[in-house]
Amino acid sequence: MQADQRGRVLVVAAKEAGDALMERLTSSGYQCASAEKESGLAQVADTLQPEVVLLAVTAKRAAEMLESLRKVDRLQRLPVLVDLGRARSAEAFKRLAVDDWIRSADEVVPRLEAALRAGRLRDREERIRLRMGMLLEITQAATSSLELEEILRIAVDKVGRVTGTDRCSVVLVEGSHARTAKVVATQEDPSLVQLDIEVMRYPELRRALETRESVVIEEAQRDPLMAEVRTNILPLGVKSILVQPLICQGDLLGALFLRVSRADASFGRDEQEFAQAVAGVLANSIRNARLHTAVKKKREDLEEAYVQRYQELNEANRRLKELNRLKDEIIAVCSHDLRAPLQVLLGHGRLLQEGPLEPQQRQSSEAMIRQGKKILGLVESLLEKGKGEAARLSIEPRVLDVAQLCRDAVNELEILAADRGVSLRADCPDSLMLIGDEVKLHEVLQNLITNAIHHARQDGEVVVSTQRLGRPDGDAAKVCVQDDGVGIPPDELHLVFDRYRHGGKGGTGLGLAICKEFVELHGGEIWAESPPDTGCIFVFTLPLAQEAPRNPRPPPAAASTPQEQPRVLVVEDEPEIAAVLSEVLRSKYRVEVARDGAEGLARAKAQRPDLVVMDVFLPKLDGLDAAMALKSSTDTARIPVILLSAHQGVAEKVRSLNLGAVDYMSKPFNAVELLNRTERALKLRQGEREQQEKEKSSALQRRTGSDPATGLHDRRGLLLRLEQEVARSRRYHRALSLAVLRPDRPVEPVPSNIADVMRKRVRHPDAISHLGGGVFAVVLPECQAEAARAVISRMLPDVEKATDTEYRSAVADVSQDSDSVEKLLEKLGAPAPEET
């Protein structure tokens, strides 16, 4: 066994004693060096690099030498043994902080062996702990969001510190047979990063990549593998080399390269296992980074292809719009150049028939009129087809009686019902006036009644009935068409209006989808019900026209004092149109301009104008929502609104009038007509003001279902709204939440601003009511119970601050609850009517 293999011992003793101990230890196979004074300890330690220190001096001298030993970095943690063989008294040594004592010459070797084993075991555990810590840090870096280059830089730095190498590098290759590799991280010289190297010039790297196994070279100067590059590595003093391949899921990605030049250093089993563990972590990170890069590249390619395709489609759409414009021009030409001459011909033909004609002349004139009407019909058909979908989804509104419309439809279809042996009757006693398209509503009734006749049983009955529904936001007409046929299964009721659901026995026709579109165009709803006994009921509702104020009178003219001009707020996002409106209206009124719906709503609440002229299609908040918001606020509910739109004949015309707008104008508009309608709207408002002075506000509030103290719904208004929302949620299987907020003590009076406080926390469709005594109820359509609780939890602090009272709340989803609306309120803790 070589001397340095058994152990290296530093002997601290006087010359004579030290020489004797060194002779004995050398003969036993130890490598030794001695030091007599403190000044020589550091030099001897650097030369020998001892593993254990043996003191053979007096107790006093031993204490001095121990203090000096602890000041030398290389000797601080070495085990220290004391030779007591030459000491007169062992008691003095036992106070020293040493690791062991040697009492006789026979104990020297055994004690040294034990100390060396303990020291080596301690060093190995420390190295293992250090490597595990470094491996953990490398793994954490590899699983973080750092870039790959930074992860590899951290890895080579920590591996180099643990293994004590001169060079630690990571090289990457593309494929198993790559001829070149790239240095992506290195500990030795950062300037070598991104350096391309030839694999053939590095035999150890070539061997590792070819075999996919680690390559360990203990003596680079003598190893046959390094023969071809030995002249290159001799000047560098390379001692050992370790190359560990980077492999992940069978893919060769590169290698971890380690090199050391110290004569006493080598890559043992521990170093090889550590390098293998690090290589596994780095290989996984490199593979993930490459996959990420590939996915990113693919995404960029797809985005580029999407943009290119979008541009192509945009160009195609532009061309289609241009073709559509040309089509509209052709239709316009047909409309003017064909219909106008035909009307002239037909008119003169009728004039001829009114005069004295011979039989042959009358026959000729009749043929001329008959063929002219046929050509006119073909032209009308051509124009209608040219309008396409827009024609079907447009309406021509007028004031009509839906009850009379039902009676007329029944009279028209009595013959069809009689042919099938079905009794058809109308139960429509009251007049129900609304604004709608007579042709389309007539088509809805014809489809529903015809469908009912076809599905009624033999000798059965079909009944068409109408009634008025009271609602907080305005009354509605309810139309029912009931038959006594086989009915529809309850689980299919919500499917009958599907456009692609074809009718058959027990099914429904495609006409129902058209009925749904036409009803919704009028701002209504349609659904099917299955009575428990037999048959089926199709029901639709339409908002009734709002009644004009009773006895409106224009304001009396002031005789002596000049009257201040009314203020008109114009809400228009197009600067040119806003300028035209302002110029026209400034001739008689003071004009303010807002550029979007949100600004218009804010200005209306702050300035309280006498009239609002507003576009339907506005940014941020459209005109319909803004009109609804104005009408739902007690501060602005009485401000008349005139709506403008460039879209003629669309559903917004009906919806706007039913939302409370006093008038609707299509663009382009006539200046005189605009001034006339503005003046009429202002006169209506003045009439309302006079009427309000004569009527008690509390009675009016009770009639409309509103609470006079807060402007919110009262109990009656809440019950009407809740009943409507419960029916809608059950029909369409939608969520509906109800909340009750109850104070710990009655709140009298309720703060006047409580409506504004609570409305800040809810949406437009949500309804708030005051049940009296500070008790509030909130209806939240299409809102799950959990989301409703979150809304109420945000609202409670505001209510408690405004009322200076603590509140308790109860929230529940009532969409599937079969109890009455009064019972639903009672379940959530709302007081009975007599309590409020």
C-alpha cells in the first residue's frame, strides 16, 4: 500500500521526538511531515495536506500549538491526537480540546487508523450534503421560469464548486451523429459561450456521444483515447476528464464536460453519480426548452397564417360588400324605373275602365290591368328576395289592437278548422293596443293557430285568448293558443322553437322558429306549456303601448317676463351629425352635446335637461340602455327622450317606444320635422308637469307599484316583477336568486338616497324593492346563489352606513322552487304585509 493511501499525518514535536515518530509512522505506511514551531505549520500543511495531527509535546506547549493549529484554514477541522507516552502527568492534557489520546507506543497506529476513518467518513458526509444541496438548487432553477441559458449557467457554476474542476461546460448537439456541437454554458471562461466546436477534435466527447455512456479518463496524459490530442493537453496540465451525456426520453441532447488539472484530484464514484444526477435534470430542462421553442415557433406560424387568412377574408368580405352595394343599386333602379311606369299604366287603365268602353275595349283594359298587376307582383317579389334576411328581420310598426288581430285570424281559419272537424273560437273581450308590425304578428297567429288545428283531436277545440298583464315596467298583452291534442313532453318544451327541429307526430313545425323571431323582434317572449290534463298551450307576450298623459296642455305663455329657453341635450358620437343637430336646435333651444351614452347619462343626471335627443348606436352605453337607465332613475324619469337611428324599420323602433321614449326618428332627418317633434315632446312634458301638480304623488306611486319614500318597487311592484322572473326562469331553465335585507331595528325614515346607494352594486336587470321599515328585497335574474351572495355582501356595508343600522341578509336560488312568491319572501325572512 502506498504511503499516501494509508494516510497523511502532521507530527508536531521537538526534533528528536518528531524524528522517532516519523520513522515509526513511515515504516507503517503513512506519509508524514513534522513541524516544531507555529511559524512552520501553514507551509507544512500546504505541502502535505494532512488528514490528522499528532502532538508529542508538553501540556503547556500542546495548548499553544492547538491555538496556532486552529488559525490555519487547512488544519481547523482536522482531528488532533496527543501522545502521552512521554508526559509525566496525563491530567494536564485532559483539559485540552483534542480528539484522542495515545497512552503507549502500541496504540499509535490503531488510534491513528480510527481517527483517519472518522475524519474521512465525516468529510464524505459533508461532501454528500453539499452535493445534495447543490443538486436541489439546480433542480429548483430548472423548474423555475428562468431562461435556459441562465439555468445552465447556474448549473455549471455549482457543479464546478462541488467537484473542484478547472472546467465545467455544457455542450449541445442536434441528433446522435452531429459533427458540430455548441458550448452553451461554461465555468472557465464566459466568452466561450455560444462557441461552435468540432466533435472530431475531442475524442472523449465523441466517445460519450457515440456510446451514450459516461466517459471517465483518470490519467489524460497516459490514456490511449487521448493519444491524438495529447500534444494539445500537455501544456494545460490536464489530469482527469469526465464526460456525461445528456439524454432525455431517448433523445441525445448534448453532454456535461468536466476537467481537472490537480495532481491529487480525480473523478471517483461520488463525483460520477453526482454528474449523472445533474445531467438528468439538465437534459429534462433542455428538452422542455426545445419543446417550448418549437411550440412558440408553431404558434407564430399559425398566427402569421391566421393574419394572412384574415386579410384574405377581409378582402373577400370587402369585395362581397361592393357586390352587395351594386345589388342594392340595381334593386333601387328596379324599384324606381319599373314600379313607377307600372303604376302609371295601371292608373290610366283604371281611368279607362271608369269611362264608357265598348265590350272589346273593356276586355282589353282588364287584360292590361291584370297583366300589369302580374308584372308588378313579379317586381315586388324580386325586391323582397333582394332584401334577403334583412327584410325578414325588419318590421313596419303601427298602432294596432292585438285582440282584434286575434279575432280576425280566427275568422280567416274557421274554414280550415271546420274541414278538420275542429271547433275554433276566440276569447278576446278587451282591446289591447300595442305598436307592432301587423303582417308579422298576423303570421305568428296563423302559424300557431294552424299548428293547433293540426294537432287537436278529432271533434276537438282550439281556443285563442288574450288578457292584460300588469308589470312594473309597463303592461303587456298575453296571447294564448290552446289545443286539446296529445301535447308535448315536458322535457321537450324548451326545444320546440329550435330552427332545425322538424315537426312530425307529436313534434312541431319550422314555423315556430319564425314565430319566436317575430315575437322577440317586438320585444316580447314566447314559450310552450303542457297542461296536466291534455293538449298544449303556446303563449306569447307583447309590451303594450304606453298611455299618453291625461289632459296634456301646453304651458301658458308668460305675459310680462320673457321665458327662458328649454335645454336640449344631444347625445351623438358622430361629430358631423352632432353639429347638424346642434345647429338646427339652437334656433329655438339651448343645446348641450355629449359624445357617448355614458357621458350623456351623466350629463342628464347632473344638468336635468328638458329634452334628450339621442342616437341608438352609441359607444360605451347604447341609446336603448341609456333610455332605460334614465327612466329607472327617479331624478330623470320625467325627461322626454327622442331616439335617432340610421337603421330604418328595425325592432329598436318598437323597443324604444316601449322603453319610454316619446318619439323615434330615422336618419337622415328633416330639420323642420326635427323641430316639430322636439316642440311636441316638450309640450307633452309640460302637460305631465301640470298633471303631477293636480294628482297626489303617493296615489300615483301606489298605482305604479313604486315606494314614494325611496322610488324603489313597493311590495306590489316586487310581487309582479318576481312572479314574472320566476315564470321566465322556470320556462327557460335559468338561474334566479332572491335576497332579503332586514335591519336589526325598524328604519324610519329611510334615507332618500338609499336607491342610488343600492343600485350602484347591482346590474340593470336586477330589481330592488322597499317592503317598509327599512326591509329591502333584491331580485337577481340569471344569477347563481353564490354570485348573488357576493353581490349582497358588497351591498350590505353601504346600506348599513347609509341607515346607521346593522342588517342581516338571506339569499336563495328560487328558480326551481314551486312555492308562491309570497311564500318565497316569507322563507327568506321578509315581514308579512301587515308587519310593514
